[in-house]
Amino acid sequence: MQRKSEKTLQFRKTLGNIIKKIRLENTGLSGNKLANEYDIGNGNISRIQNGEVDCKLITVWKIAESLGIKFSELSKLLEEELGEDFKLIDE
């Protein structure tokens, strides 16, 4: 079994990669421009995309909206990328 910190890191990196990919495909904006236009916080976008921080649900929701997708779509992409068997909590 993986340690929780490894799972958390995998989750954060996967979320960041998805956000970056959608940002480039849907908006063509740099992370800084996106952050400025949608009042997200310059450093926040960069740290989230690099998987460096745990982010609040409200922040991820705001990012999804800024990318032109629903939060549920972003969540679904994350679930698909992580795989059906992925769990943050060991049973």
C-alpha cells in the first residue's frame, strides 16, 4: 500500500495537470492572465498546476468556471485519470 502522502501528491499532481491542459486548450491564457482575469491569485494557479498545494474546493470550483467547464466535469476528468481503484484513504 502507498503512504497517504504519496496518494495526496498523486492526486494534487493529476489535478494540476488536468487544469493546465484544459487551460491551454480552452483559454490559451497563461496561468497569470487567467488568475488575474478571474481573481484567483497568481501564485495559486501556478502552485496548483504544479501539484504543490492542497486547494480549497471553492478554489477548484472557481478554476473550473474560469476554464469554461462545470466543476462536475473537472471532477469526472480527475476520477478518470486517477483510475477506478484510486483511494486517498486506506481501508
